[in-house]
Amino acid sequence: MTQDINDQLKHLSGKVVALEKLAKEDASTEKDEVPSSIRIEVVEILTQGRRLLDQVMAHIYTSYYESRLSEEEKKNATIYFPLVKKHSDL
């Protein structure tokens, strides 16, 4: 992996640890709903995680597989994580 990807993984891991700490603190209160600050943080972590997975897959593809393809196959190749609600939507 590249150093940039490793740095992003460490950063994201730190955000997850911080989120868990916030969630534990919030769980000790008598509130009935999850605070917006925690919901926003969850969305940001998921968004960053998805983007990071795309980068990891692109890195693996270009490092290990792209050289095996013809120019035509390279033009048609797409590496991404589709967002769908259920497997049958793929």
C-alpha cells in the first residue's frame, strides 16, 4: 500500500475511536435520540471509508492487474464500490 493510504487508514481509525468515545459518553445520558453531532460523524466516517476503499482497490488494480489487460480492456475496466440498498440491485 502507499504511505498515503496507510496514513488515511490511521486517520480513519482514530476517527472511529473518537466516535466510540462520544457514543459511550452519550449513552450515559438519558437522551432518547442520537445527537446530530454523532450522526454527522458517522456519515463522514462512512464517506471517508468508502473513498478509501475505492483508493485501495484502484491501487491494487493498477499495481497488479492493469498491466495484464489489452488497451481495449483497460478502456472498459471500471473499479468502484457501487452504492445499492440490496445485492439484487447490483
